[in-house]
Amino acid sequence: MTGADWLLLVAIGALFLVSGVLAMAETAFTRMSRVRALALEEEGRSGATRLARLLERPERTLNSLLLVIPTPGSVVRNMAVDSSRARLWLALSGTQRLGRIDLK
């Protein structure tokens, strides 16, 4: 494997890692109640004021999160990951054929 192949493999892994972190953030945000956020604010927890403000209009925050989360419906993300995987597979297999398509 060349340096470019390793870089591609790291990029694919990073995309999946970012996807997982953002999905967990969305889940945590949807599970948080406004009452709990206000209680955390009263306790003086750092970031609780910002969380309570975000929970005032959750649809606005969720729309922003869903825009950047690489979901199966994200065409750009799918194209980038699929083409990267195909390129990596071709590099690892040492062939210039993908199915019935000759890539020379």
C-alpha cells in the first residue's frame, strides 16, 4: 500500500468517527429535557445556560445537527466514501477491473 492509500484509509475512518460522534450528540440532545437543563443551570454547571437556550427551540438546533450528520441520505458523503472504498479496493487488489468495467 502506498502513502496515498493509507491516507485514504485514515480519511474513511475519520468520516465514520465524525459521523458517530455527531449521531451521539443528536441522541443526547433529543433525550435531554428542558427541565433537567434548567436544573443543571441552577446547580451552576458550566454550559448549562447554553444548553437551556438551545432547548428553547430544539427544532432549530436539530435541523443544524441533521444537516451536518453524514446520514445514509447524504449523497455527497455516500459518493465520497463509496469512491474512496472502490479506489482503496483497487489499490489493494492490484487490479484495474471493477466488475465488468475496465478502468484502464
